[in-house]
Amino acid sequence: MIDRTATLAAAVGDDVALVSALGAALPGLRRTAGGWQLPGPPPHGRLIRMRRDGDWLTLAMAAFTSHCGPAAARDPGLLLRRNHHLPAGVRLALVPGRRRPELRAEVPLVRECARRSDLAHAHAALLAAARCLAEPPDDAGAPPDGPPAPDVAERIREAGWPHDVRADGTLAVPLATAPQTGPVLVAVVHGTAANGVRIAVELGRVALADAVAHEALARFLLGVNGRVRLVRAAAVATEAGEDIACLEVGFENPPEADELAAAFAACAAAGRLAAAEVECLCHEHIARVFLAIQARGRQRVE
């Protein structure tokens, strides 16, 4: 049995040791043919699936049941906006081959500071996200972001990423997203009310009145959430009647330099995956073609 301070990385090479470590971190864990399962949130007993994927553990569960939020499960635009309000490290995703949206979180196995407490934290965040989705959406719930704590800039420098200080005190980090003709994406580092950090990368804006482009953009970005790690695609509603499509990484506590480096790298990778497509899907004709292809895919699954 691995002691309480052992890292998950120490168990990567031995599944027996890994199961022992996970079982100590998460009571109720049981082995299945496809990985592991945990009891999900009450009252309807959804199971949390957990599997090893290379150097990561992925935790996933159905975002809704027949008892909870069926209307929300059918509205991709609402799902994308609700991502913005979920706990840090959790995201709503549309996954090929699955009819309902999922909640997902990951734990890195190779990061030396990845302790078993990281896994317990990811599990708790999934349960908190399920409780959040069981409540009506509240776009005015969280206080607005502000500048990050002064030591965050120093940790960004330690991580090796150049940055600029913006007029409002937030920090702008240019992301090298591969050769492209358009502007370089910029990650903006905000501070949260609880002394945490939120990193946001704007991908594009779409008017709520443009229903076709709005749905296409939401479905595409929810699909991206099923393919990325650490980062999530979300949407932030504005008073001008637009949704700002963005990538986000959140930290509930002040992040270390290596965590910030991983977050910026994840944002850059997700930007390469999504930025050009987001720009295209803002055009109605392209959005209609995309939705038609998506509909045929859903019919095959059903």
C-alpha cells in the first residue's frame, strides 16, 4: 500500500499499485472491465467512470439524468455557457458515440506534485459540478474577475512565458499557436474573488439572434471539450446580446509555475484545434452544413 503522501506518478507502472493508491484516495472505488467506477452524486446514483489514458486518469459521468435537466441537455448553447460557471478543472463535453453530455475531469499521473489528494479533489469537483447543474443557471452568480495577485506575474516569468500588464491589471500572455495568417491568440490571466486564477482565451463572438451559427459554434466547442485536457471551451454572455466563445483554465488556489506552464500549453494546443473552425462557423452557410453533418452522425448513434 502506498502511503498517504505518495505521488500518483509512483504507481503508473503497476496497475495493482495504482488500484491500491486510488482505493485509498477514493473509498467506494471498484474495478470494472473498462477501468474503475465510483459512486456518483445522490439521489439518482449516476456512476463516475475512471480510466487510465496514458499519463492521465480521466473521470467522466453523465451530466444529466432523466430526473435532472433534460431541457438543458438539449440546448448546446446553454451547456457551453454553463461551463463557465462550473468548478475549476471540470467541463461539459459532447463525446462521439454517447447520446448525453458528460462531465469530465483529469488528473495527471506524471507531474511530481500530483498527489492522491489531486484525485480526491477532482472527484469532489465533479460532484460539485453535478450539484451546480441541478440548479437553475445563474449568469450573475459569481463576482466579476479582477487582476491576479502580484506574485502570479513572477510565476508566469518562471514558467517561461512572456506577458504584458493590461490597463485593468490583468496579464496578457501571447500564445504561439503555430504559423497562421490571423492574429496570435492571447491568454488573459484574471484573479478570482477566492484568490484563485482564471485564464481565458477569446476565440470569437456570435450574436444570440444568429441561432444557426450559435448552435453550430456551441456543438463544435462542446465536442472540443471531449478531446482536450486541462482546458475547457465555454461561453460568456454579454449585455450586447452576444456570447463570447473562449477557452478557460481555472485554479481555485494560486498556481505554481509548472501549473501555469501546463495551462498555457493546453490553451495553445486547444487554440490550434479550434480557432480557425470557430471563425468559419460564425458564417451561416458553413454553420448550416456543419449542423447537417452533425445531425446525420447523431442519427447513426441513436
